[in-house]
Amino acid sequence: MDTISTLWQLDTIGRATDYVTNSENEYLHLQNFIDNKFLDRTHTSEWIDSLDPRSGNVSVKVPLSPPNVVDYAVNVAARAFRAWSKTLPCERSDLLLRIADIVEGNKEMFSVWETIDQGKQLNRARCEVDRAIELFRYFARYILNDGDSAVHLNKAPKQSTLTYERRLPIGVYAIITSSNMPFYLLASKIAPCLAFGCTGVAKPSEHTSMTAFLLAEVLLKAQLPPGVMNIVFGNGPNTGSTLVGLPLVQGVSFTGETETGIQIRKDTAVDIHKRLSLELQGSCPTLVFGDVDLDEAVATTAYAAFENSGQLCLGGSRIYVYRSIYKTFVTKLIQFVIGNYQVARDLGPVVSREHYDKLRSHLVQANEEHVRFEIGEIPKEAPNDGFWVSPTILSYIHPDSLLVQKEIFGPVAAVHSFDTEAEVISLCNNNTNGMGAVILTDDLSRMRRVGEDLDAGLTWGSCWLGRELGAGLSDPKAAGTGRGGGARSRDIFTRLQSVHVPSY
């Protein structure tokens, strides 16, 4: 039985766990998906070991796709673009709805493998799969109501023209996603790419490739025309760099680390025509003012800091608390985290050994800077039973420390005190990260005022993480050039053309 057929039967947490933990079973070998075909193993000479974050053992073998395979995938997507770009919106909408229906019918299987592959809790995985389904349906509806519009009538003395605008798809997109929300992030790019008439080659993180592999089978079942969306596997330095640098790639949509985003800029520097949408990781501040209900504020703050083991680019890992309530708030926060975010029961491991080592180095640095560990500890240097990091709260950190200025991206939060509204706004805005912010106050005027003064792409008032899919998402700071949501996604995958015709 081939790999995809095997996986399709391992659709419960019990079956899937039993399979990957049984040493008598062969490792699951993923296959590149190009031109609606799964390439057999003979096309892969090198493999990447993808480790189970909960045990540290190898669970999946991922192809390290060589340049010739990546080039083949891009050429296939370029050929498919000619026909796909001319399909009617209603056809593309129907296709997106079929994808959504098939994923929904196999929601538990996607959730299970997202949990095993990434390490996140099963309930968290289910939420992300639900959100991915919603994305496909959102863009299926959006393109049916996104028509061309007349602009103006030119009534010059000797020339009268009617001018209207139309949107044209860009071409072949390289889609590269990170490991923290593998399936949701993949859906957030593939759905608009297909919706607006582009074709693509997607490369998920080598640490979390399983749900991308499962999605390839969904594309087949949904009868997506051959070559329209291809999925190749591999790492960033080899497969990813090759993909973004190929001349036939007209755009790059990326979510991941800042360092990788910088490398993508370098790899595409000479290709000035390429569209780049770079959504880069960046920690967000949580501002706690003195008028809040302490218990509610503590729960929201902990949720923002520790959900998905802190591996969210919109996570509130920097916590600023009004000085008069600081001591009480921190005490309550510690108690809440101890009671509600236990390792293994409530928190999964971090996604990979590389990320574990990076987190450990941050905490070693904190110890060297004499930062106070309110709770938590430095993880052991050589983990032998998975990549588990205890929830950690740090205090007495200098605002200029790299621990504050850089994103830690794990179950680690730093608490600070402040005295005035102006002070906390300055502390937040002087940080290089600013994708989002959480403002906890019962004063609606302050909520609006502070939200507008913060250099943040989006803000939440007394809540966190909920977002309407049509609302714009961008980052005004150093975290990237990414944007999304409705018309903003349209701007990524299409170009504007103005057409002038005689007016009689």
C-alpha cells in the first residue's frame, strides 16, 4: 500500500499514534506532488528525517527535492497557468468549495496528523483545520462578488474613451510556509492563489510536511486541473532557495522566520519583477491597564502568551502591566499558568530540535543577564524524550535586551511594569516587532486611543486572536511585507490593468 493510502486510513489519534510508535512499521515516506501525480521514490536520492516533537524519534521521511525536481514543478505550473488564468470565477469558486467539503469530511484525520507532526494539542489542531476550511469557503465567495468596475468617461475634444479596470492573475507563485500552524498557513496562501487565477508550487516546512501531503490527495479528489497546484518537499537552503529563484516564478508568498525572509530577498534581488509577500514572525505586546477585572485579564494574557506553546506570530509574549497592579497581577498570572498550562496536559512540545536549541539559548542568555525566572527553567541541553519546554515567565528584563527585541517564539513570556499611557506606547513602539497588540482595559476611549497610537497591524481590545477574514492584515514594522485579507490578498495575486475603449 502506498503512503497516501496508508495515511488516509490512519484517521484517529489512536490509529495514527500506534502506527508511528510501532518500530516494526516502515517509516512513512512522503512524495512530491507534481502535475497531479505523486512522484515515486526513485526521484528522491536524499531524505530529511522529520522528528516526532513528543519523543524526538524519527516519524516521517521527507524528500530533499533537488533542483531538477523543483524546476520541473515550476515548469508544470507555468504551463497550467495559461488555461487556469482564463477560467471563470464561478469555476474556481466551485473548486474551492469542493476542497473545503473534502477537508471537512476528513477533518479529524487532518487534525490528528497536525498534532503528531507539529506537537500541538489536538483541540488546537481542530481549531486550525476548521479555520483552514473557512478560508477556502471565504475566497470561494469573495471572487463571485469581486467584479471589474468602470472608472470614468474621458470626454476630450477629439477623443472620447470609456476606461475601466480589470484584475489579471500574476502567474506562478512560490508558496513557502512555516511550522507553527502548518495546514492553516498553507490554506491561507493556496486558497487565494487558486481563487485569483494563479498557479503555484508550495513547499511546507520540512519539520511539518504531513498535512501538505494529505492536501495533495484532496486536490486530486476535488479534480483540480493538473499542474495548477504542486507540492514539493525539502529544506529552505536547498529546495526553498531554488524555488524562489527560478525565472518562471512570478511571485513569492512566504510565512516564517525573519532570517529566511532576508534570504528570500537576496535570492530574488535581481528579479525586480517578482512580487514578494513576506509575513515574518514577531512578538506582540499585551498591555494591562489598572482598571481591568484582574481574573479576566490574567486569563486573556496567559492565553495570548502560551497558546500553541507560544508558537504564534500574534502571540502576546511581551506583557506590560500598570505599576499599581503589577505585583498582584504577576502573582495571579503565575498561579493561573501553573494551574492551566501544564506540560503535556495543556502544552505540547516545541516543533523541532533546532527550535528547542534556540529557545534554550535565549533562556541561558536570560540567566546570564540575571533576569528573574518567576516560573520555568532552562531546558536540559540534550533532550532525549522530546522537545518539551516548561511555561516560563521572566521579569526584570531591560527593554533593550535582545530577549525583548527579538522574538522568542515559545512558551516564554516577559513581564514589565509601566506608569503612564504614553510610556507604555513608547515601550511598544520602540520594539522592532509590531504585527499585533492586545489592549486590556475597561475604558473604551483608551482602548481606541491606544490602539490607534500603537505601531501595530491589528489590535484587540479585551480579547485576542479572533479575526474576520476580510479584515486587512499587515505589519508596519520590521516583521515583513506580508498582507492579507480580502482585497489585500487580491493585491498579492493579481495586477491591475486599465482598458480604454472608444466611447460613441
